[in-house]
Amino acid sequence: MVKSYLRYEPTAAFGVISSVESNISYDTSGKHLLAPALEKIGVWHVRQGVCAKTLTPSTQSRGPSIAVTSIAAVPSSSSLIASGHADGSIRIWDCERGTCETTLNGHKGATTSLRFNQTGSLLASGSKDNDIVLWDVIGELGLFRLRGHLGQVTDLAFLDSEKKLVSASKDKFLRVWDLDTKSCTQIIGGHHSEIWSIDVDPGQRYLVTGSADSELRFYTIKHEMSDGQSVSKINQTVTDGKDSLAENKWESLKLFGEINRQSKDRVATLRFNKSGNLLACQVAGKTVEIYRVLDEAESKRKAKRRLSRKKEKKNSKVVDATENENTDHKLKDDGQPTMVTVLDVFKLLQTVRANKKICSISFSPITSKNSLATLALSLNNNLLEVYSIDSNSTTKTSAIELQGHRSDVRSVTLSSDSTLLMSTSHNSVKIWNPSTGSCLRTIDSGYGLCSLFVPGNKYALIGTKSGSLEIIDVRSGTSVEVVKAHTGSIQSIVHTPDGSGFVTGSTDHDVKFWEYQTTDVSGQDSVHLTVANVRTLPMNDDVIVVAVSPDGKHIGIALLDCTVKVYYMDTLKFFLTLYGHKLPVLCMDISSDGDLIVTGSADKNLKIWGLDFGDCHKSLFAHADSVTAVKFVHNTHYMFSVGKDRMVKYWDADKFELLLTLEGHHAEVWCISISQRGDFLVTGSHDRSIRRWERTEEPFFLEEEKEKRLEEMFEADLDNSLENRYLPQQELPEEGAVAVAGKKTQETLTATDSIIEALDIAAEELKRMAEHEEEKRRGKGAEFKSNPLMINLSPSDYILRAVSKVHTNDLEQTLLSLPFADALKLLSNLKDWSSNPDKVELVCRIATLLLQLHHNQLVATTSTRPLLALLRDILHARVKDCKDTLGFNLAAMNHLKQLMASKSDAPFHDAKTKLQEIRAQQSERAEGRADTKGEKRRKKKKQKKDDGHVWS
């Protein structure tokens, strides 16, 4: 009988507040902050400091979890947000409901930039594949792809009422794209290094770019008017008349000026706030420079003051100049328009400094009464901070930090009843509820490399990098005592089977045996736990890991010299040496029955040894990088291993077979802990996440898993298939090019196969129906039985059902993979489908796409001309009907809206008129009072003058 195993599945991931791969963003309400948490998005309530909800991708596919690389929210009042991922996919989320509305596939590289237009109907995405794709958010489909950049696209911005798009790239160029003509209208150089960020102010007056250069570059934006002429939103005083006449009519951006930055680090993010009066420049360091943006009147005033000061300096230097010359000079200057420079508009307000490197920034769309703006920062130590910006100072208002570690998780340990989880990091110990992922306690500590729950789960022990043992009271969350145990770092800590003590191994070449003791607390009636060293076993090299057999008979010690020494536990006499690893053994465990010992090494191998004679049963090439931890499942010979290759692997140590590969972590996995019953395990990683993997009731077989792994390898090589691998690389034109938005995926190939299968089944069914009709005419009136696969549908409806299942975004690539013969069959069915009003849009789209793809063949095939002529007449009429219906409904809705508005305004109409009359009367009285006061003042002045004349 074939042996079956129970499958383990990922069930929870916690401890990550904000990952470093993506940016943060406020939602439109300003109450929530969207922060990337590896493959998820955390929606944090800023004021309460809690995670309101988590946007998690569906777990339909068991593939690796893909990290979020960019986030964008719709500027207008909408709950939609977009997230770009490392595989190039884009997900549209409804933030209120927490559901994924659609997934858009178009990029072959990681998505680096996302930008919605003002209404949220269009989404522009940039990627590491150098392409820009424009998406229709409402229709859930890609419109077109823009090509031209020779480097990764770093940022995007919409211009001129969403008619134009500006893109920045690592190729040091800005490109302006006309979205109507789908062409590049302007290429702007001048930067000496990669352009990392751009942004446009809400008033569409300026565009700012930032790179590794020492200055920020500002451009004025030229807008197109309805009559075809172009005009700048900035006052004509910015540019003089000669330059504006010589301007190219296609140029949308013109260099305005440069401002030197304070920091020497490269620019990472540039963002205007919603009102447009502040500009934040975040560098790839610890600072954010805040610039004040002056409005048109203030900038003109500042320019006039600057010119007057300059004129005064010039006049003071020219002492010999005559009075006439000075007056002529003044008249000449006054006759010219005032030149507003970039320094007159942008003024450095202040610099925000954080304690750690800043990953990204985001302005809140709402502003409190006492501040200019609210700015959120995500730091590279898994922390979110919110600052209130005033005109004179910057105040940190809140920080979200307690829910995660500041650096990578070095050890995880489950309590004996598996109800508590302890994790250690470089400066703190955290106690978690492993089932819910909530953080129960945070205790300051040293750099914890290993940890242990004391029997009873009231106390815990932490072995630190400095060689100290820290005793922690779990209930109160306090550090009870710090014992200086070793002179080197404590690498391993393990229970003795009787529960009376524990063993530690350190880089000071010592293995120490400890016992638990209690001591009285001075001034209190309570006692607390302490430890005492009872034995020491000196070794001849650094101790990396220690393991004690469950029967208490042997102790295994892995040394830096790549060997494992096995001693008798009671007498500490030498028993065995395990040779074989080429690099040091980093992890080790002994099975519950004491028969097997498994060692994992930096040489990427797992070795399974017999503890009776020390013979190597099997050497397994386990991971693509160093094996960092290995554990047996209690009372079995199954084991889990983790490594620097980010994988968690499940093994059968008797059959020496790989059972499962669990993917989910985004960086090196350092540690693992398995519950006593083996129903779940917990892993900790360099990506600061702690993940829980739970055993399910779903059985699996070894051969099936091997086949699945082979299929996954084949699917992973889909994009790099033979026909694509050796195609010549096409040279892209300098002015840019347009291409199809979508890309070939496994979903599109599956959809193509399902359509072809439906066409074949329908053709077979039509053939059977024709044969039945023929038999009926001959007098053989047998009852016709339809194919059960057709689900009581007609052949045409069955094909329509298969086509309707295809995702809107995948339809173009699905039809692209369809052979011409099947495309003709699909065209012939469009006539029947067009009678269904709900499917008119789908039918028109299929007809348009098939005509575009197979135009030459369709024109050359004479038999298709009557079909095309018929479709032309039918589809035009159907589309007109749909258009009329939509227009009628829109007009009716507008009429109802006006009726409701007039009804709602009716009760307050009289009160509104009366209020206006009262206000008019009040203003008249105020003016009358002002006139009388002015008359009295004049009379008093006149009286004083008269009195003065009398006295004189």
C-alpha cells in the first residue's frame, strides 16, 4: 500500500509592520495608513495604532508568496487601492471590504511605480522591464504598453487633465507621453545620474525631479487649451516673450530652475501634499527636507523684494552715477516684467530627522488645525512614525512599533503546552499568542541568539551574544536576573530530559551544565528563579550547537572544525565523532527514540546518522544555501529543515525523501520550533516575520508531489521558453513605441485550452444533432440525448459560457494563442451571442480583437466576407441600442437627482432667503457705522487744527 502523509499549509504570518521593498500610502480618508507587509498590505489606524485589517492575496495557488513592491491610492474619494508585486502583477483592492477586486498581468519584471489619475479611472504602472502599461480600472483591462526607456521606470505622473503622462527612469531621461496618440512627445535630459522620483503639484504648475545629483530640478508645465493653443498656468512673468515665441508646440515641460539640496544622499521620494503648499524630499538616508511652496502672489512679492534689494546694492556701489541716470535706470527696470525664479517659489522650511534609515514617506490628505501637514515615515527597522509639521518645528505624534521586532528574528521557542511563543532579536524579547499572532509582551534584552522556556512556562531563559544568561518572568514581562555565564556568545541552549536544568554551548569553547534554583527577593516575601553552574565540559574549538538525547544518555556537540562530538551525559566520557561535513555544522537534533541524529551544515547538506554506531545513513543535498535549523517532529522520524534559501522543507528520515517544500519567507530563515503534538510549526526569518504552518487533514502521496514539482519547474520556465529564448532582441525606436498591454501566463494558456475544448465539444454535438435530424427524416425517431458535458446548454451557449469565464484582462492574450481555424469558429458564433444585451460588450471586444489579430487572413479568405458584412450590420445596430439605453438611463438618473435636490432644498429655501437678507442688512449697518466713525475722526482732526491756529 502506498504511504500517505498529511499536508502542512501556511496559516499566519505576523511581526511585520512595514517591509522595505515598497512605499507606504495614506488612504483617501486620511485615517488609515497602508503599509506593505511582505506579500500582504496592513491597513493601520493611525490614531489608535492598531492594524484595522490586512489585505491578503487569495491562497488558491500554492506557489511562492510574492512581495508587494508598490502601493497607490485613488486621490478622489474612493476605497480602491492598487498594489504592485514582485512578479509584475497588479492587484486592485476594495479597502473598505478588504477584498481583491481584480488581478492585472502585464509586466515581466517587478512593478516599481503606480499612479492613479484624479478620478481613479486610469492606472499607470512602471516596471523593472522598462515598460509602462496604462490600465482601465473600471473595465479591468490593459489599454496599451509604452516602450522607450532603456532602464527601469522609477516614477510616473499624470499631466494636463490626464491627457499626458510623464515617466522617469534609471536611463537618466524624462519622457512625456501623449495618451491620445500613444506617442512620446518630449524627451528631457540633463540629469547626470538615475532619476529616482518625480511629482506634480496639485495645481499642475510645477513638476519636480530628484536624482543622485546635488540639486532638485523644477519644470514649468504648459497646458493645452480647448482652441488648440497652449498656455502656462504660471503667470507670464515667469518666461519672457522671446522664449515663449521660440517654444516648440509639442513641449509640455520647460526647465524652471534648480535648488541645491542639503543632503548628499540620493533622492528617494518627492511628494507634494494635497494642498500643494509643501514639498517633501526624502533621501536614501535618515532625513526628509520640507520645502514651503509659495503661491503666485507671494512669489511675485518675494521676487520684487529680491530685485529691489539687488537694485539698492547696485546703487550703493555706483556712487559716481548721476541722479538722472538713476531715474532712467529705475524707469527701465520698472518697465520690464518681474522675473520669478525657482528660489522665489520654493523655500526650505525645515528638515525632519529619523533615528534609522527612511524607506518611504506619505503626506496625509487631511490636515489638523494646528499644523501645516501630517507626514508618515516608514523606517527600515520595521517601524512607522507620524510627524506633525509646523512652520517652526516638527513633532513626532505617534509611532507603531510594538507589533514587531526591529531586526531579524534569531530564535523562536514554543512553550510546553504550545500556547505561548517567544522570539528574540537584537534588543528585545517578545511573547506572542501563536494562534492569533498578537504580541502579548515586549521585554528589553540583549542580543538573544537562543531561548528556552523553563518547565512550568512561568520563566524563560535567553542566551545572548555577549555571553549573558537573562532570566525573564513571562507573566510580568520583566527581566529577573542577568547571569554572566560565558565569555563568548551563547550559541545554543537546550533542556536536560529530567527538567532539572539545561545545557549551554558557547564560542568560548565551553559546554556548561546548569541547575534551576530559587532565591528570596530582598524586601519582599516572594522568591524568583536563579541558575547555578554545576559542571563544565571544555572543548578544543568554538561550540556552535548542542543537542541532548531525549533519554538523557548522550549529548552531541557540534564544533567549528566541522565535526560533531558525542559524549555520555552522565560521565561526560567521549563516545563518537561524526565526520563528513565540509563546512561547520550549524544545527542538529536527535529523534525522540534516540536512534537518529540529523545535522545541517553550511555546506547545504543534511546528514542522517545512527546514534548507535555513528554511521551516516544518508547525506541529502537539502537547500540551495546554508541549512540554519533542523527539528524532528515529536515521536516520529519526520523532520523539518530551514535554510538561507528561504525554504522550509519537510523530510522523511526513514525513506530519505523530500515530502514538501513550504515557500513563504522573503529572506533567510534562521530558526524553527515545532509543537509537542506536531500539529503546527513556527519559523522566524531575516525578513522580521514569524510564520505559522499548520498540519491539515488533507493527505498527499510522494509520487504526486514529485510530479507537481516537475510541473512547477515547467511553468516557471514558460516565459523563458525555447521560441522566446533565441529570438533576436528588437531595437526600440528612440521616440518610444506602443505595444499590447497583457502578457502570456499560465492562466491565458489554460483559458485558450478551455475555449478550444468547448469548440470541439460543440462541433461534435452539432454533428450528432445533424445526424439525429437525418435519422428522423428517415423515420427512425429515436429520442436525442445531449452530451452530459453540455449541461443542457445549446452548442453556442456552451461556447459562450467558456469564453465568459476568461478574465477581462486575459482575453486579448487568450485570443492571441487561438489558432486561425478556431478563431473563425468563434466569429461564426458572434451573431447568436449579440442577441443577448448583457453580452454585447464582450461580443464587440472579441470581434475587434480577432479582426486586429487575423486581419490579413480574414481579408484573403473569400468565405469570411459574408460573415464580416453580417457582423458589421448586426453589431452596429446592437451597439447603438445599448448606447441609447445607457443615455436614457443616465438622463433619467440626472432628472431624479435634480428632483431630489429640489425637494431636499425646499424646506430651507425661505430660511436661506431670510438669512441672506439679514446678512445684507448687517453689512449695510456695519458700513454706516464705519462712515459715521470716519466722519467723527475727520471732525476731530479739523477741530485740533483750528485749535492749533488759535493758540498760535
